Amino acid sequence: MTPQPHATTDVEAPGPPVPRLAARGLVVHQGRTRALAGVDLDVAAGERVAVTGASGSGKSTLLLALGGVLVPTEGNVALDGATLSHLAEAERARLRRTRFGIVFQYGQLVPDLTAVENVALPLLLLGRGRRDALEAARAVLAELRVDDVADRRPIDMSGGQSQRVAIARALVTAPDVVLADEPTGSLDSVGGERVMATLLGAVRERGATLVVVTHDATVAAYCDREVRLRDGLVVGAGEGR
């Protein structure tokens, strides 16, 4: 009896993983200025990317577009394959509260609130009970070793303490993506190193994705990859540590 050949079936090979963040053809006009001139960028889940460039190169604008804070004039940004630019502002705001954590250069803490109240604020805005929100906030402050200022207001904190509190606020909702705009820019070298180590350690612990805007080569070296902007365009990339 002649053996029959085995039946074969075509199995489609799995494609590449969908980036956590994907920017395509981003153009942003601010008045008569073109802040972004056609940026493409993919950021994988869990990746740590530094965006560098001179002042006015479009770094902060790119960060705001990636987080859905501003809608690009042209192009789009996708989070896990879902386009942000097509969403209404209310839906983008909800995603910023749940999927994103944002750290600014000067922290931007609410001056009349204590550290623990500042950190609890995102949870309260999501409808969490006050007691639970404050407990969660204290836990994150303790994790970042800044719980000793939990009951102080921003005016009574050092710059480094304020920035670690701001990081705690960005992390308290367990976001998938953390966006940091010059988080060490207002600190001296020692304070900046401590804040960056805190940020990277906390992000790594959670498996979150980090995009950090910086002009500091030392900060960029901590990341997996560096993306350089000039005049609103990506002009180069390099590896971090």
C-alpha cells in the first residue's frame, strides 16, 4: 500500500507585537510654529525611551501628543493599537487618569495639599473612597522612601522630595505608561541622580513603559534607547545603558 502524504495546512506566523505606543506622521502646529514636522516613533511595552534634543526641538510637544494631552494637526498616536487622536477629550482624559502617569519638571503639586493628599488626588478623581485613596498614597510614598514628608505641603519640601512625591502621584493609579518631562531639570546632579533612580526603579518594578524627555545625557544613558529630535524631526537614535 502506497503511503499517503500527510495533509498540510498553512499556519500564519504570528506578526510582530503591537507597540505600547505608536506615533505615525505626527505634525503639530503651534501658531505659526511647526513644533513637530512628521514624527514616527514606536515604544514597546516595558521599554524605557529617552527623548533628547535642544530647547525648541519638539520634545515636550511630542510627549504631550503621546499622552493624548494635545491632538496633532496631522498624524496619529495609538495606545496598544487603539488610536487616541480620534477620541473625544473626555475619553482621552479618562485614559490619562487610568493608563498614563505624567511627571513634570517642577512637579506641579497642588500647593495647598499635603504630599499624601497630592498623591491620593488621582484616585479620588477616579471615585475611590478617601480613606482607601490615602492608604494607597501612603503606601506608594513609603515605597519611594519619601513617606517622611507625607504630611508636609510642597513649600516645606526640598526639590528632590517634591519630585519623588510627583512620581508617587504618577504611579498611584498603576499606569501602563509613564511620561516624564525633564523630571530632573530643576535639581542638582546628586538630587537628579536620586530622582532618576527612584523613577526607573519604580517603573521597572511595575513593568510600565517610560518615555522621558531630557536634555541631560546622564539621564538618557539610564534608558534602553535614546531618540534625538531636531526642528520637530527624529534625527537619530542610540542605546542607553
